Amino acid sequence: MSGPAACEELVAPDAWLARTLAVPTFALRPPLPAEPRALVSHMQKAASSGDAFFFAKVPVANISAVALLAAAGFGVVDTQLSFAHAAQVPGASGIQVRPARPADREAVIDIASSCFRYSRFHQDPRIGAEAADRVKRKWAEKLAALTNLPAD
């Protein structure tokens, strides 16, 4: 992997997150280079203007990618688990679950901007709680707009 096109494929700008965090932001996309030095070189080219935020999401079983990222200076700040359950939960009488409605918009956004503690942004010591809360607020606002929960 070499050249500008390879760098652009590996280091993809994340415009939305960059605006929200107020720092250039890039997602690392596979395939990753074999050597940590090559990865760092691509990152330095992308962040030519100075500070930047880089992130990568890799499957838990991809130990070689985790090792490469660790050797390049990354650390694990978040893991994701997916759960599924039946629509009817035994013993959960009295609990109502429903899609959000337009009247719920501000409450959903307030919850998102104040109740996360273990997101990848909240767990990263370099981001800070205020910026992490802002990311979750903007995320909820974007989701509300996409799901037609208009502002009052």
C-alpha cells in the first residue's frame, strides 16, 4: 500500500465527527499496512496540519490488527456487544417499549447528551466529558432528524 490513493483509502476523513469534536478526524479502514511505521506515516500525512483524532474499529478476533494498532500507539477504549431479545420479555409486565414520537425529541436528545458514561468517546481520556457529551447530543439530533422527529 503506497501513494496518495492508498493513503486516502486507509485514512478516511470523518467530516461529521470532525465538526463535532472541532478537530480533524479520520477513520482507519482495512486493509491495514503490515508495519506500524507505515500506518503512522499514513496518519502523519493525513494530519499534516497538526493535531487530529484517529479511530479504528476491528473485529475482536483480529488479533493481528489489534497488535498493529497497539504498536502504532493506539489503545483499546471501547468494545461493542450486540444483544437480541424477544419482543415480549417474560416477567416484564407493566414495561412499555415504543418507538420515539416527535414529542419525545428533546427528552431523547437530553438523555443522549447526559447519560452516556462508557461510550468510546467517554472512555477516551483525550476527549473529555464535555466533548463526549456533545458528540452524543449531536448524534441524537442527527438521528432524530433522520427518523422524522422534528423540532417543535
